[in-house]
Amino acid sequence: MARCARSDSASPQSACRTDLFTPTAQMGSRMEKHAKEALQVAKEVVIKFIETNRVSPATFDEVFPAVYKTVLETVTAPLPNAGRNKPAQ
């Protein structure tokens, strides 16, 4: 995947998706917190992948969005036992 180049003549289809990693004011503090945590975790995971030669720096821009999306979905997913009573011991 090629790096994004900003220019005034770029069409919306070819413009960079900077909103993917930027929490907006409408998200609320809880979602913003999750987005920041997911961003930090995704950075750490991809760095570890680079250190172990699972990902090369050249493919970072292809791998990072997928890792970030997966981490964010995991962080914001409801817990499996949310709202249920604890089983009797």
C-alpha cells in the first residue's frame, strides 16, 4: 500500500483516512479513552511484530490499521458475562 500524499487536487477516494486514528469530540470520554488505549496497545503490538521480524517497517502502513481495528473492537466489545450473576460456588 502506498503512502498517502496530501494535495489539493486529490479526490476524496484517494485522500488519506486520518479520521481512523483520531478520536472525535462526539465520541465521548469513555470512547475516547478506549480509542487512546487501543492506539497505544496497537503501537506496542506492531513494534513487537517488527522486533520479531513478523512485520517489516515497509509494510507498517498495511498492518497497523488492521491491528488497531482489531484491538479497538476487542476493547469496546461487551464482556461475555456482562449483566449476568456470578455462578454459585
